[in-house]
Amino acid sequence: MSVTADDILTQPRHVELPVKDDARDAFERLTETVGTVTVADPKMRTEHVDVFYGEKQAIFDVSLDIGNNEVIAMIGPSGCGKSTFLRCLNRMNDTIPTCRVTGSMSLDGEDLYGAELDPVLLRARVGMVFQKPNPFAKSIYDNVAYGPRIHGLAANRAELDDIVVDSLKKAGLYDEVKDRLDAPGTSLSGGQQQRLCIARSIAVSPEVILMDEPCSALDPIATARIEELISELSQNYAIAIVTHSMQQAARVSQRTAYFHLGKLVEVGDTKQVFTNPTHELTENYITGRFG
Amino acid sequence: MSADKVTDAAAVPPNKENKENKVSGGSLATELVRASLARRYAAERRFRWYGIFAIAASLSFLVFLLASITIKGLPAFSQSFVNLEVDLSADALGVALDAPADELRRANYAGVVKAAMRERFPNVDGRSEKKALYGLISTGADYLIAKRVVANPELVGQKISFWVPADDELGALVKRDADFSQPETLVTRMSDQQLAWAAELEADGDLEVRFNTTFFTNGDSREPELAGIRAALAGSAFTLLITFVLSFPIAVAAAIYLEEFAPQNRWTDLVEVNINNLAAVPSIVFGLLGLAVFINFFHLPRSAPIVGGIVLSLMTLPTIIISSRASLKSVPPSIREAARGIGASPLQVVFHHVLPLAMPGILTGTIIGLAQALGETAPLLMIGMVAFIVDVPQSITDAATVLPVQVYLWADSPERAFIEKTSAAIMVLLAFLIVMNAVAVMLRKRFERRW
């Protein structure tokens, strides 16, 4: 007999979600990160970091190194804690009163949360680019010049001009704005604004640049330009980039770290993580079973 | 469905199109929506008319207020003058030809002015008639002539033509183009005899109406024609200056601390609640505070702009704090994050980034607070600014009065000239406010351009 649509629609349906159950077990069984978290001669080292928002724990025992002149991508589903972890690296979580960070984090061997390290100095050495471009309400010149001015990096106006032009060139924005440096920073397009924010971070000569989903608010062409920029910048700076797009992580990074619900599941060489992931959670995410 | 149809039939005006809709029409939902549309559009139209009516009513009240004030106050800006031929001979003045300034100042100007009046009307006899004659011109004429002679001592020995202010009764009649040839039609305190003299002066062209500069150069006076607003204006300016200098920095700093730096605990909440409550305290209570603490305890001078300024700044503090906090809150957190991310210290974040963006709102709150302070009368009455102040205050510790109090004092007097001056003082007060608002709008535009 033929099966009619009604038969199918009226039959009780038994839905199996094997992925979810397995995933929860796999997550609970995870006690140690798969892959090598450490690198030789790291720029930044984090060990056994826990982050709490009030009573709720957001990051569980994460240890990760960031090497010199490398791009490390942090991927994972929404709410897995990658942005939280990134913001700990330059103590931006200090501004959230309920946030508590335990564990050890160090930059060139100096403890980030120690008494000797000034957070203002730390943020000059570890710069940050945010998800939504946020130029200051000043001219393009003043946007880039603000950092060097407050940190006293330029002795006179000529040196300041040099720093500004140099940073804009490195960010790939100089040719487009060189004849309107006095225009307000907000008059640029989205992609240009993000490059302006990158130029602003570079102007204070940081050692590490943290990027929190820098291209998520941009169109594909602007995204491509910024990805090119990241590859060029990695020759001089260590870059940690949080991204939702696995293709982007595969394109720009040398190492990739996969976060899941606050735990660092796997970290390793980008090619290896994307073509032959070790842990099943990583595999599920990469193949699109969830995320 | 039928219930809907009944209400719709009541709300929707019947016309051909409607009947068609009920007959034809698409699905049930579309039918219901179409039926409700007419009702909804009718409600929108009604609401728009309410709005227009409300605006018209407010505008008409405003126009009525401004028109009545202007009509009553405009005459105060003109003053009537009487032309006198004054003989400044050395004998009549009682001084030597080249006498020094202080001797000139004390010369017999009253006698000289009276002699000029008697010369003009030689047939006047008897003390009461002469008194009536002298009553045609202002008692301040002596002082004005004295000022002229002291400034130009070479006038001694000459005969000059001098325009003196008319007495306020005569002046009022002249300003209203009264017909002196028909004295029975005029309602005035002047006698018929005086009106006859006035008619003669007018016929000879010795009566004139000019712009009233004494309104802006003199302080208050018992004589209506000599009363001016300068003392009150200076007092208001000093008081407002003290208020601004005290309240603006304190309030903005308090708002910045509460918004950016204060920890979120019970003490902060307590402070916030108290500041909000302070905005609701009746203003006369601040006057009592000023009297008890600043005048009695600290022995600051009574009726001085400094005390008035302190009292008014206590009143304006809550207004500025509340509006500053609101505008600081409205600065997006992404700006603060960007600044902090680049290594700006907390103070640099606030002063270089947050404050410039919040400035338009802060300025608006400041102007609202200062405009309220400008019009405050009750607290200033308590600290003694209701006194009769004739001299223009030169510093913040001189006794002074303010514009609203001056209006209040003049409103008590029955003379017509004071009625006009009350309205004129209100016009000056409004002009002061408009200038302040214009300055605020200019400053706001300057800051707003940078965003």
C-alpha cells in the first residue's frame, strides 16, 4: 500500500539527537585540553585561568600560550567564553565589577594581575580591536595621535606626524585618507573605520594585538582587506583573533584554539585542527553538527 | 463577528466604498482589518487635531502674555523732558568763576532751576502757586544740572538751554499725547492751573519725549521718573555669576563621580536619593538656611550677592547633577572601552572622551538651572534682598537686589510710571533669559559639531 502524506504526518515521531547527548558526555569527560597549549618562548602565557561573573563560572581551567609573531585564532560556538578569555588578556574585564579572574597570566614573564604591573601600561603593550568599529569622536589624525600623545611617545609635532602617517600606512588606510586627516573619524565607511581602529592600536607600538571578531560587522571585501592586513601585521606583532567564521580562522591563523562552554577543548596547528581534529567536540563543531 | 460589525458601523462613516467592502472583499482577516482601518485613521486624525489645538492654545497664551507685558512696558522706555533756559551766573550759583570741583558740586542749583521756572512764567505769585510750578519738573533736575556743570566748569556764567525730566504726572500725560487745551477730559493729579502751564510749554515746543536712558543708568528711586534698573541688573548679574561659578564645577564633578567612579553600594544609593529629594525642596527653605547659617553664623554681609549666590547654587546643584548624570549615561560604553583599550587612565577616559560628548546635555541642564535661579525671589527675600537699594553694587559683598525682587517692589507702588516700569523690568528680565539661552544654544552647537 502506498504511504500517504497523512500517514507520515500523523505518525508519532521519535526524534533522536545523538549528537547532543554524546556532546554533553564528551564535554563532561573533558579534563585536559587536547593538543599542545604551550609554545617555546611565548609572548603571553596563561595557566589554569578561571573567570567568574558573580556566582556563574564562565571559563574553566584554561591554559594557553601565545607565541611571538604568530596569529592564534580562537573559535567556538556563541557563549563559549572566547571573548571573555580575550578580554582577560589585557585586563579589560577590570571594568566589570562582578568579574573575578583567578590563575596566572603573564606577558613576557611579568604577572598581569600582579601589583607591579600597571593596567594602563599593560593596555599600551597589549592593544585591542573591537567587534564594532568605535573611532573616537575626533578627527582621523587625532584618533591615531591620541594614544602616542597620552603616553608621551612623540617629542614634538613632527614626530607625532610621523607616527600617525606610519600607523595609517601599516593599517592600509593612508592612501584613502591622506588628504582629509582633519575629517571626523566617524565619516569613514565601516571597513575604513575598523582599519582606523587598527591604526590607532598600532600607533602606541604594542607587542600583542587582540582582535575580538573584527570583521563581523563588515562586508566581504572589507573583510578580505583586513585579513590581508592581519597577515602583514603578524610579521611584527603577536595577534590573537576571536572569530565566528571558521573560514577566516583557517585563512589567517597559524594556530587555532577551540573553546566549548568555557573549556579549552583543543589547540593545535590550524591545518591539522581543520582537516584532522583530534577531539570529537572539535570535529562536531567544524563539520557543522552544531555551532 | 456581528458584534464587530455593529461597532464598525457606528465608527465608520457610511459611504459607497464601505458598502462595497462588506459585500465583496477578500479573506476574513482582511475584512476585519479593512473595517478597523477607518476607525484607526479617525482616531489618528482626532489626535492630530488635539495636538494642533494644544499648540494653538499654548501659543495664544504666550502671545497674550508677551503682548500685555510689552504694551504696558513700552512707555517706560521713553521719558518726557521740559526745556529750561537756565542762567548759570556765578552770583546765582553762589560760587566764584573758577571755583574747584567740590565747591561747584555744592553750589545752589536748586535756586538756579527755580529761578529759570519763575522766569519762564513771570506771572506766578504766592508760595503755593510757586510750589505748584516747581512741581512740573522732576526734583532730580538739580542733580542733573550739577553733574553737567561739574563736568564742564566753563559753563559757569553762561545761559544754557537744558532739558530736564518732567515730573512723572506731567510726563505720563505727554507720553500719551494728552490734549492740554481740554483739561476736563484728563484724569490726573495735576491742577487745572498746572495743566494750563503745560499747555503753554507744549505750544512753545518746550515739551519733548525722548528715549529713557535713566532707566538703564540709575538705581531705584522714590521718584518714579528717576527710578532705574541698573542696580537690580548688576545685582542679578553678580548673583548669577556666583551661582554659576559655585554650582557648575561642583555639580559636574559630583555627577562624574557618581556615574563613573562610585561603587554600587548602599551609600551611593543613599546619596542619589538625597540629591533627587533636594531638587523638590521648596526654595524658601534655602533662604532660611542662608539666613541662619551664612548670615547669622558666618556673618557674611546681609543682602549681598555672595550670599544670594551661595543660596541659589544650593538650589541649582540638584538640577545640574541630575541632568549631567543623564547625559553622561547616554554616552555609549563603546567610547569608554575604546579609550581604555588604548591605555587611557580612568580620568583621561572621562575628561578626554566622555565629558566632551556629554557636554550638550550638561549645558542644557545648567541653563535650565540658571534660568530657574534668575527668577527666584523667595529665598532672596529671606536673606534681605528686599531692601530699597539705590546704589549700584560694585562688588559681590555690596548690598544689592535682583530683578525679580525689583519687579516685586515696583509692583507695590501706585504711580503710573511705576506700573510701566514694572512691566519694563519684566521685559528686561525676559531679555536677560533669552540672551542666556542664546549663549547656551551657541555653546551646544559648537560642541555638537564634533560628534
